Amino acid sequence: MLKGIYKAASGMIPRVKQQEITANNIANASTPGFKKDAVFLKELDAAKRAVLPRQSAWQTPMIDQVYTDYSQGPFERTDNGLDLAIEGNGFFSLQSPEGDVTQYTRNGDFTIDVEGFLINSEGYRVLGEGGPIEAGEGTVAITESGEVSVDGEAIGRLQVVDFPDKSALVKVGSSGFTVDESVEPIPADGFSVRQGFLERANINVIKEMVGMIIALRYFESGAKAIQTQDESLNALFNEVARTRL
């Protein structure tokens, strides 16, 4: 019976994380370039459970892996010349104001700072193949291949990169990613830059809410199972006590 309590509790633990992940997805539904997370859950057979590390002595191991869905989100037309979206694979490259941190993002909600550089909302400069894009005060035009011109004069090409193994990407903030220094990005291939558009989060809010409700029901079922078994144990102990008397 105690094993049944442990098993029910083990099934409840990943549901808490699932709720947290879903809540974060819903909170970022309006964030351009946001990529949703999901939780992979699977109960293991006895052989696999024996070799998988446990967080506690009683917990029944389950695969509990958070992964990011990098599928493309829908495009929204803004007609803002500084709003950019990548159709296909690839990420914009960004550099911190100090020049010591590089981030990657699908969020093309850019502006121009007081120094004339193309930046994101956090002040990171958008990188071109020759360094940060300095647009000045002119009218910016960007082709589908990422060529940037100001008032008709070419000034560079956007540095759009990709990663063969996207599991190396680590989320930073709401729509940014970093990688370990040992991971080298490669030039993106087969992409198209869309000026005047933003890529919205790849989230279906209704599906996320349904998933949250299902996870809650599983959690409640586990709690109910523990309660039932606890009541059974209590009744058993009381019956034993009466028998001895």
C-alpha cells in the first residue's frame, strides 16, 4: 500500500512542472519570437527505473524532460520598417552593448538607438556580417536575403545563423538564446527576411489551457489516490489495534 502512495506521489511531481511550463507559455503568448516549451513524460519499465537516478528514496523515476518547440510562429504585418521576421530557419545575432555577450533570437522587434545602431528592446545591437548594423537616421530597407541599405546605400548584411543541434540553445529572457562557447553557429540557409512583419509566439493559447486543465486533473487524481490509500491504512491500523485489545 505504501508503494501505491509513492507511485501516486511520483506521478504528481512532474505535473507541477508541467503547470509551470504551461503558465509561462501562456504568459508569453504575445511575445514576438517566443518559442514554447513542453514536458515529455513517460513512466519507465522496471529495468530502466533501476539505473535512473532518483531525487528521493521513494520516488518512482519517470522521464521528465523539458524541451523547446522551435517551429515557426505566425507572422503579423506591422508595416514598421524596423520590424523583421525570419521565414524559415535561422536566428538574428545580437551583441551586448559591452560587446562581450552574443545572443540569438527570432524576435525582430528592433529600433534605432541614439548612436544610430539597430537594437532590440534590451539594448543589444543587431549584428551584420561585418559587425553591429549602424543605420543612422536614414530610411532602412532590408531585402529578403538580409541585405541592409540606408537611403539606397548598402551598409551590410544581417548575420542570420542557425544551429544543427538546437538542444545546445539555452533560453535567456523571453525570446533570447545563448550557447556555450564551444558551440559554433553556422550561416542559415534557405531563409527569407520579411521587413515590416513580426513573428508571433508559436503558441495556441486554447491548447495550452486545455493542457493545463488535463495536468491539473492528473494531479487531483494522484492526490485523491493518496487520500484513499491513507484512509485505508488508517482503517487497517485501527482494526489491528481493536483486535489486539
